[in-house]
Amino acid sequence: MRKAGIVGLMIAALAGSGGALAFDNCTPTVNIVYAGSTAVNPSIIQAGNDLYGAPLSNCSTTIQTFRALRDLDGNGSKESCVQLYVSNNLGSCEGVQALDRAVGGFNVCTPTAGSTTQVSVNTLHDELGATLFANYAGSDVGADVCEKVISGGLTRSDVFTDTETRPFAIPFAFIANRNIESILPSRDKTPFAGGASCPAGYGGDCPRVEFGFTKDQLKGIFGNNNVCDWRSLSPEILPGSAHMIGGVMRQRLSGTRNLFNQEMLETLGAGQGSLFESGTGAVITAVNGNQACSPTFRSLCGESAAGVVGGQVSPCEAVPSPISLGMVGTDQFVIIDNNTPADPFDDYAVRGKVADNYDVLEYQGQQYNKANLRCGHYEYWSFERIYFDENYMAPGSFREAAALELNNQLAADAVLNPNVVAINQLFVSRARDGSPIFPTGPFNAFCNEP
């Protein structure tokens, strides 16, 4: 990992200092083009607002362009016009590949004040007239994991070794269509306790669903495809009509998928009985609509060893009335305080939009909240990795200083973000993606355990 040196010390002092109230009308001399994990987009957007002020152009809540003058050499004068593009992303390993190959065939928000129109990166140019490309990437798993699923591997492995930064831990969770509530006893559905933490517009409809999965059950659902009926998971499921477990997975270049492979499937391959989707939004859409492997969705059912999706038949299709199950990053959720601000351990997650139709479930008996992850109770997470192109952002340059400043802002913002966990907030660690969690100290008062 690259040592930040003098530049890093300057950037550490600058991080969190705040940007202008609105974008600056300057000519960009530094262009940061983000590609990769969709789970990082909200964090990048927040860092963009903190460093550069309001976006220059806004195409969606996660596709925006920022521009501002920054003091990148610490001399008290804002001499560098930085432009940040937050792109329309699909997956972590796609971002790693885009950075490795220096390509720009993906969309960003047009760098024109007030624009809401997207444009391909490879139609844009830097201050020297060179075509822009992905030069800043986020991945939910290490580049070495992505290398195994990228055709031809990585061509510039040293870039990732030299620049890797871990600004925070990124958690994930399982979501099921809200029809799951109809097959659970009332004791497993705790209504919202009141207070102000259920967002406006939800009408108080923020229940906590206390049901989840073990690792072995997930292997049966998504690996072996031999766990087909929700009733087979637990005696908690009400007897009566059969309901197919409609598994929804991400495709092979997704960080969410590769973390799931490492954490849950381990030595198993993904079975052919799930739907395979290209993005987080597509997973949520599928779960919202109770989609599952069937003749209706044959084009998304199964995935070949080469990554070709569709055309397979699920062993579970004989079970009727699917209730869909998928996995997404916790950036998609709203965190409910449960009307107990003094107790962070009983917080829980619900759907991120009132129109969504899913519940957030437990893993290994634990509901996601930031406190549970910090203390090692909740295990479904990875270190978010940030990489940048050191050929474009050469050591000691203003371009590198801008990338390091953004890295540090991501880490600083994570402290107050309920959907991710800053590295300095963790009381546990892990040696690699999916490996066992271990404590980083003998005792801490927050977790109240050795």
C-alpha cells in the first residue's frame, strides 16, 4: 500500500474542512472519475458535498458531478479546480476492470451546470484534451478476488497493490419480499415502537422482522439448490401452503456476489436455481416483485461458468408461490433507532424507500446494526477498497493529492454514517474477505465483553 508521505499529511489536515457552498465556475485541472461498487455511491456523493459543495449537475441520487477549487498543496490558496464524476455503476469487479484497462464506456452526469442528462465518459476530455476514463474505483472485495473473475486477469496489478485504501467496512444483508410476514408468527414481527425514526411517509410501517438464516441454509438455497420451501428453514414458519424460496443473486463481476461466494458458499459454486441480476437496483426490483426461476424469468435463471446468464431450470420450480430472497449492501436501508437512542444494539434496518416491498432479515441470529458489526456479532461485511490510477494520478501530483483528499473524506464521513463502519470504530477485524472475525483488543467497554 502506498505511503501518503507529506502529501498525505496535508490531505489529512484538509479532510472534512468543507467545500464551497456551491460549485465553482472554474476550468478543471483534476478529473476524478469514479467507477465500481454501487454500495459506495452514497458515500462518494456525501464526500463530494463535503469537499466541493452542491453538485454541478445532478442526474439522480447516485449519479452526480461536482466541481470546486481546492487547496491541494496546503499553501492557503485554492489553486486546483477538481471535478468529480460519480458514475452509473454495476459492480465492484467491473470498476476494477475499468480502472485496470483505463476505459470509459459508462455514464456520468454531463459536466454542465444544472444538467440532468447522462453522457458516456469516453466522450469527455481532461484539460490536456485526453479522453477521460475510470481512474478511481471502489470494490467490496480485494482486487485479487476480482482478478479471478475478470477475463484475462489484471494487466496492472501493481496499481492496486500500490494504491489500496480501506476507508470503512461495508455491511450487507438479506432481503425478502414482504410476503414473508404472512408466514411468520406475530412474535417474529415487532411493530415500530414509535418516535421519530420511522421516516415521514412510511405511516409508521417500519416493522422489525426477527427471522434469518445460517450459513449452511444459505449454501442449500444458493449453492446446492436443495432447500426450496420456506417451511424447511425453521419451525417458526407457519404450517400450511408451500412457498418457494426464490433466490436472487448478483452476476459474477459484482462485489456483492464475490463476497457472498467467499463468506457463504466458500468451496461451493453458485447453483443454477437463482435469478442472476446485474445491479443492486435489479435485485431489489426482483425481490419487490417476487420474481424467481420459472418460465416467466427463464432468461435470468442460472449462470454458466463463463458468466452467461439465463436458460436454466431451478430444481425448486415445482414449489409454488415464491417469496423472493436476495442480498444487497446496507447503503440501501433506513436504520431505525427503535425509540431507544441510548442503546445502539437494538437498532434495525428497513427498506430504503417506502415504495419498496421487502423486509431486512437476520444472519446467524443477528440483525444488522452498526454496533453489532463493530463488536463482531454481525459477520456479513467486508472492507471497502478504494483504488486509483497511479499513472494518471502520479505520486506527488495535484491529481494524487485530490484522490487522497477524497479517500480521507470517505473515512471521516463513515464515522457518522449508520450504513457503514469507519475502520477506527471497529473492535474486530478479519484477515481476508470471508475469513473468521477476530477481536483487535482484549476488552472494550462499548461491547462490554472480552
